[in-house]
Amino acid sequence: MMGIAIIVKFGFDNFIIKINSEFQEDKFSNFFTLTLYSFLLFVILSALGMSVTYGFDLVIQGDGQVVFYFWLAAIFFSMLGIASGFLKSVRRVPLANFTEAGLIPTGLLLCYLFLSNIMTIELAAQLYIGLIFLSVVILYAYIFRKHNGTVRLRKIGLSRIIESSGIMISGLLDFLVLWFSALILIHYASLEDVADFQVAHRLSILISFILVVINSLTGPIYAKLFSQGDVLKAGEVFCLSNSLMTVLVAFPLLLFWFAPEFLLRLFGEQYTDAGLILIILSIGQLINVLSGSVGYVLMMSGHSRVYRNNSLCGAILAVGLALWLVPVLGATGAAIATSVGLAVKNLMGVFFVSRLFGFSGLPTIQRVVNILTFKETYEVFTYRD
């Protein structure tokens, strides 16, 4: 259910950034309308998912109530994502990032610290749904108050619904690129190898956190610039942001490549054998970061179909390699499949951004040096209408 919520959220939270750049006077109406659409779409998809789950007895006996809790939580999770996208579109980026990535984990951590002695799976599920529901209520009340509570259902054309659906499909394909190998590995490897891969995989994803933060800052800028037809300025933002990410990722990457055992030892001595897996996965994430915000550039410029096709190629390659390599190489094969799929998807994005707009974000020495000119970087990332 959470997977469905993530896919729905990814379609609408990015789409609201784009549409709000085009219709400045209707930002709040867009938010209200897309929230309603996402809620209805999630209910339909999750109802189908629940029917399949219970129809084929896929729920473990006695866990039905927990599944129901997470089904409810997933609805609110999707709404929280739409709110985060709206906040990004009105340049409330710090609040949007905290809403999306910090609010619920912080609440759960505090609950665990005070309730660890009595914590159960059912209690954890209840706390999760309670926290996410409370977060949605507070955040939506804040947004409504900031916009004087005026609500108007906005008619969104079929072409735009199709565009946002394409972004959702891209989200599903990106999910396959990152996680299909991990799912396949469960059937072919020991629990120890699966644990090694999961720890290394999650560590490598931390590299892309830099990209997530930069996308939060530049996504609304790209949307506005492309709506104004200012491709030159968009290219400037793209190149500078990529160079900035190159500078920021350099030190963490040195640790991943030359001291992987040190990082893995933080999770336990038993995971130090996953050093090679971590290095392979980090190479894929490095290409992901160095390629820059190619996905956002394509989505915000109206080329979401190109982005979807890139994701499709990456997913096909990741799935095919996983089916071939995992039975033979185990966790190492899973790491190779994931990294290759991720790299191909992003390098295709670099190619099409260069072909469509004439600029390449791949870092050069001169661009990295320009990042040291703080004023230039500041002017780009504080860009206003």
C-alpha cells in the first residue's frame, strides 16, 4: 500500500510544481484539486490491491489489522506528499523537506525512545498512522489559513491528467530500478547475503540525498523558467547545481570507496563483508548525482514522456540483469543490476537534455571552480519570479 502511495504522490507532487508555475493565481486551487484527485486515485488502486491481497490469501494470518492500519496511513502519506509539493511550488522549501523526510521519522524516534519497553508491531502501526494523520491535519490547516481558506475546484484537462499519470508510471519504473534486485535476491541468497545487500543499498542511497535536496530547491525554478521560455537561465541553474553536487559528493564518496568497511561496521561487524557491494552501488549513485536534475528538467519542460521512456529502459535493463546475475552472483549481481539500470537511465537523461536544450550538466573543472564563487551560486538558488 505504501508503494501505491509513493507512486501516486510522485505523480502529483511533482506535477503541482509544474502546473503552479503556469497558473500563478490558482496555486491553492491546484493544490486542492490535485489532493482530491490523488485521494480518489489512491482509493481505487488500493482497493484493487487489497482485493488481490485478500483474494489470494497473501496476508499473513493475524496481521490483517496491521495491514489495515498501513492502508489508512498510506492515504495520508499520499496527501502529505501533495502538500510538500505545494510548499515547494510556493518556495517554502525547508518546510517542504521537513514535511516530506523529517516530520514522521522524528515523531517515530521520539515515540520509540519513550515507549521502547512496550513497543509491538501493532502499537508501532497505530503510532505511525496517528502521527501521519496529525501531521496532515496540522499541515493542511496551516496551508488553508495561509490562503484564507478559499477553496475552488479547478478543472484540469485530460492532457494534464495523462501527463501526471506518465510521471506516476516513471515513479513505478524508478522503483523497479532501485528495488527489483533486492526482491529477487530474497529467493536466491541466504539471509546473511540479503542483509548485507540491504545495508549497503541503504548506505549508497545516502549519496543521492544531495540530489534530493538540490531538486527541492531547483524544481520550482525549472518549472518557472521553462514556463517563461527562459531556457538559457534554466541551463545556467542546471549546470551550476550539478557542479555544486559534484563538490558536495566528493568527500562522502571517498569514504564509500576507500573505507567501506568502516561505514559498514557502524551497523555491525557482521556487515563488513559487504564492502564490494557498497562500492558497486555507490558507482551507480555517483552517476545518478553527476547526471544532475535531468528528470526534473525533462518533467518541468513538458518532456515527461522522454523521462518515462528513460526510466523504462533503465527498468528493463535492471530487471533483465537481475534475473540473469542474481542466481549466479547473488548480492554482487544484484548490486551490478541496480547500478547499471540507474546509470543507464540517468545517462539517457543527460543525452536527451543536451539534445533538446543544448546544455550538458556533466561537471567540468571550470564549472567546479565557479562554484567557489559563492555570489554566483547564491544568485541562482535565490532566483525569484
